[in-house]
Amino acid sequence: MKLLFDENPSFKLADLVAREFPGSSHIDLLKMQGSTDSCVWERAKAEDYIIVSKDNSHYWKPNGGDRTRLISKACRSISDKV
């Protein structure tokens, strides 16, 4: 499993998780700073990355509609417990 860190988390995370998640990267390391969410999503999809972000918009892109509402509800439920 490869992780792709969005701009919000530090680029240093890619190195920190490299042992457990080989091939992981960061938007900065891929020279994609300032890219749209759609561009990041397409790159992640094309290269089999899982996006790690503080920005919840990446959750909604692939799911949309009813799934978006279910994910949003689940996220709120989890954050309320923390």
C-alpha cells in the first residue's frame, strides 16, 4: 500500500512511513504543489496511491451522493467520540 500525502501534512511523513508503506510520497516531492483535488485524485488513482489529507474534499470525490452523506455522518460520529 502506497500513501500519497496531500499538501497539509508535512512532506517528512513520507519518509517516516517508508518502512511500513514503501513507495509512499508527498505532493511536494511529486512537484504537484497547488494542484487541484481532481489532479491529485487522478494521479493517486493512476499510481495506486491512497490519499492522506487533512482536507476532507478527497473523501467526497470518488464517492458522491448517498455515499458522501454516509461517510460524512460516520466521520462526524467518530470525531464526536474523540
